[in-house]
Amino acid sequence: MSVLQRVSCRRPAGSGILRRAAGLAAAGLLMSHAAANAEGGPSVGELLAVCERAAAAGHRGVDAATCEWFAVPCDCKLLRGEDDAERWCMPAQEGIDTATLKVVAALRRALARDASLAAADTRSLVPGIMAGLYPCAD
């Protein structure tokens, strides 16, 4: 048996590489849709679906990273325009997982009040949610 055959025998079919590739392909589809969107972000409905899949997978993987990326964006000058009024200051003791859960819950409540928000870009809603949850002292 060659070295290549021995190595390939140790790796089960359907290994993590294939699962990761499938996950990246799914993330690519979401990201390509987001890139096609004029605002650059997923809709509220899309984000909530991604976050639900992430929760079902134990908050691991590409869906979890995508959920976190869009639910709890960085409040920095690179991502904000000069005229953006919404600012937030997350306390150091607040974990990203906790903040993500709070934002997702707020998006669900907003969607329950107004079903038309399912098609709204998350980038139009999340900054206001973050500012409400984590107002700056200044």
C-alpha cells in the first residue's frame, strides 16, 4: 500500500473538508446576494434564517460567523459614513454572543410588529438597535 493510499484510508468519506466547502458555498450565495443588494447587507428575513441555522448548529460554522458579522457590526469609521447618526458603545464585559442574541431578538420583535421588514436591509435597522442597546455616554 502506498503512502497516498494509507493517508486516504484514514480520512473518512464526507470529511470536514467537504462540509466546510459546502458551508463556504452557502455563505458565498448569501454574500453574493448581499453584494447584489444596493445597501450591501442581507435582508432581515435572510439574516434571521442564517441565525436560526447557526443556532441549530450550536453557534458554530459559517452561518454563525455570518450571523455575528451582520447582527453585531463594528462601530468604526471604516464602516460608518461621516453623517451616520447611529453610534453605539458596547461595554467591554458584554460578550459578542450575548450581543448577537439581543440584536436577533430585537429583529424578531420588529418583524413581528411589521412583516414588511422581512425584506428590509439589516444595515438600515441594526445600527439603531445597537445604539438603543448600547448607547454611548458622550
